[in-house]
Amino acid sequence: MDRIHDAARSGQNALERLMSALPGFKGYREKELRRDTDRILRDHLAARLDLLKKALNEAADAATRSGGMDTINDVETARKRLDRVSNRIRFADRGYAPLFAVLKVDEAALARVYDFDVALIEGVDAIARAVAPARAEGGAFAVKAMIAEIDLLDARLNDRESVLRGIQ
């Protein structure tokens, strides 16, 4: 996450670097960079989750070939939940008020949201790890383990939204 933020910071042009030297502007610009970083991260995570749906299709194919028709329902449940979580990540609140908003979010609260965003990366990684056995085995147990990881990520999103509601 910091790597993305640092890359955004280093990509500033001369005018942006000059304006960062102005009193008050640096804090605003830093928040804008965080906002851009947050958007890039969320788009990346949502795209990764979208790719995992292809693996679910393979799990459904494996279940069909092995005669595990009960697993098909679990795969469909996983697909729907994956869609929901992917969209929640893609369209999540950004975590702070814009420049001219009446409410300003304090840096400690913003750091908490940032921590939640790091947890989102870990959650997507956990889902990706759970996909491999589901794809290979096509079994109900493997798909249910993946659903559990999706539900954990969904709960993290709920916690993130609660923090943001307390801020705004």
C-alpha cells in the first residue's frame, strides 16, 4: 500500500512539488494522494476478485464432471457473494472529506481507514488462496471454505464503513 502511495507522490510534476511547499497545500495534496492511492488499490482489488470468478467457473465445471451437483449451489453462492464484495470494494467511500467540505477527517481516523484497506489486501489474498483447492477439487468443503473467506472480507468492509460513518 505504501509502495503505491510513494509511487503517486514521486509522480508529481514540478508545479505540484512547488505548490506542496505552500502552507496548507501540502496537507491537502497529501490527502489527494491518499485518495488517489485508495482508488487505485480498490480498483486493483476489485479486478482481482473479478478474476477469481473465472476460477469459480472452473470449480463448477469440476463439480459437474465429478457429479457433485450439490456443490454447484455452493459455487453459485460464492459467485454472488464475490460479486457483492467486489462491488462494495470498487464503490467504497474514500475515507475523508474533500477540500472545501465543512467536516474534516482527522489523520488518526484516516490512518484507521488505511489499516482497513491493508486488511482488504489480506482478505483478497486469502480468497485467492482458497480458490485453488476449490478449483482443483470442486468439492463442497473447498467451496465452503472460500465462502467463509469471502464473508470475512465482507465483515471487514462493514467495519471500515462503521469507522467512516463515525467520521463523517
